[in-house]
Amino acid sequence: MKKIKIEVIHDVVCSWCPIGIKNIRTALETLNKQIEAEIIYLPFELNPTMPSEGETIEAHLMRRNEWTKDQYLTYRKSLIETASKAGLIYDFNRRTHYYNTAKAHRLIHYAQNFNKQGAIVDALTEKYFTQGWNISKTEILLDIATSTGLNRKRAKQAIQSGESIQEKYKRASNITTGSVPAFVINEELIYGSNSVDFFINLFNR
């Protein structure tokens, strides 16, 4: 059995990150018993100065990309279809805003101590992309933490303290300056939400 290390550089509100993560996991499941993978999630904030109340996705993307409303809607339609193919549900009737993700990344970091990083990432994806929760709020993050079996009090302490995560931020910034998702697979850097077949071929190689 091959053993590989996968570092995932992502942001919790990044639309393409869950797609890439889901596709890489599906590829690993397809190659069942051929590969043993250690997956570590590294934090990257696309909008580190975003206020806790967030900003509407529509306004943010139209301003940042200088899009018309039609261009934004075309992008959104394509995104929803791509997510669906990966087995994900993006509901823009509920998911209306981008939020600050610093606390969410601290929770993911804390969860590594209990081998629950993947579980927390999955829960954040479902609560944010499908249900539209404000994942910048501490109490919402604590609800997510307890839903995966983490201790609420200790999770709160981890969310409030950002010291121990700084090395991961440094590692992520050394890998990418802004393009996420990015994957370091046995020291090989791969950008983007690539297909399941792409990752299968990569692992076989």
C-alpha cells in the first residue's frame, strides 16, 4: 500500500475548495486499499478583513471581478452544476454572504488533535454552503464542534486563541499567495478543483 501525505490549503468560504476536497477523497475511495493518505488542512483566508456580519456574495464578486449581474448569475449556475457533480449542494437562496473565517480555521486546527479535521470541514461545508449559516459566529462554530464529538468548552478556548495556528498560516502562505484550493501531495504542488480522474491518474503515477 502506498502512503502519501496531502496538505490541503483552503478557505472555508472558498466555493471551489469543497469541490476539490470531495474529488480528491472520491479518488482515494476509488483506489481503496491501494493508498493510505494522511490529510492535513492548512488555513488560508481569502478575505481576512471581512467583518463578522459579512458581505453579500453577489456584491463582493461583482465588485471584485467587475462583473455584470448576468455574468455573476452565469458563474453561479456553473458553480452549482460543478458542485452537484461532486455530490455537493450549494444553495444560494440560503448561502448569501461571505464571512470572516479566522475562527473557523482555528476550530479545524484544534480538531486535528482528535483526528476530526475532516469531520469539521465536512460539517462547515454543509452548514455554510447548503444551509447558509454564519460561520464567523462562535456559538455556531461550537454547535458544529459538539456535533462531531468535540468538547464545547475546550473548543471555545481554541477558537478564542489563535497562537498555535500561526505556523500553519506560514506554511500555507509559503505554498500559495492567493490561489486556493491548492494541494501538496508528497511535496508536489497541485492547484485547483481538479476532477476525480485527474487525482486517480496522479495517485497512480
